[in-house]
Amino acid sequence: MVDTFMEGIAPNVRDYVEENLSGLLNKYAEIVVESFEKFDDEEKADTLKKLKQANNKISKDYQQRLRNYIRANYVDPVMDVVVAGLPKDELATMAEALVNLTSFRRKVTMGTETVAGPIDVAVISKGDGFIWIKRKHYFKSELNPQFFAKYYKEAENERKGERTKR
């Protein structure tokens, strides 16, 4: 789903089109060559060989043009925004949305649900290190406030201890 979002086409659909284009062109060449009544079998075979070589070149050119179009119209615009400096929180939101999209796709199709459930989101940056943006717990946080009180108290004590060591 991430590739589909980024490229504007599902990779398996793109591959199917690319693989079948060459076969269609070659089948067309065979039909055309067979219609040449004045050619003998050797001339037909030679002409068919040349047409298949031309078809291969046309097919490869088409594939390259398709990939260039996908890059220019789908991949680059997204990457330009991301690289141009989406804030970290928006990058995290984007990542979560792509995982949710994948999960939803797997849920509504007959495929195996390999992505499901609540999603943990974290950002890792050079300046901040590892930061949780959204984190599920093995328990309901609203039913266990003592856990968070203890956790934050221990974290605060650690920070104070580091300050006194310096």
C-alpha cells in the first residue's frame, strides 16, 4: 500500500502491464507476419525475428517512460515535501496513516491480515533521539494512573540525579 500511495499504481499492476505489453506486441507481430501470403517460411521467420527485436526495444522504452512518469508525477512531489522539511509530528502522522491504510486494505481483502491492531508511533531524530509519539500499553492507562505517577517520578529523579553529577 505504501508503494501504491507513493507511485500512484500498485506494483503488481505495473508489473502485469509491463510483462504483458511485450507479449501483446509479439502476438500482434505473429498475426501480421502470418498474413504475408507472398513470404515464404524463411522470410516470415526473419521478419518475425526483426519485429520481436523491435517490440522488445519498444517495450523497454515504454517501461522506462512509465517509470519516469511515475517518478515525476507521484514519487518526486511527495519526496519533495517530505525532504523539504515536514515537521517530525507530521512525518509520524504520515507513517501512521500509511500503516493504517495497509491494515485497512488487508482487512477488506481476502489476503492474510499481516498488519492490524493499535499502532505504536515513534520518531527517531539526530537531535531528540527516540521519542514516542503514540504508544499502546498492555493495560488501559486510565485504569492505572499509579503506573504513570511512578514512571514519571522515577524519570524526574533520574534527570535530577544527572544534573547533580555534572
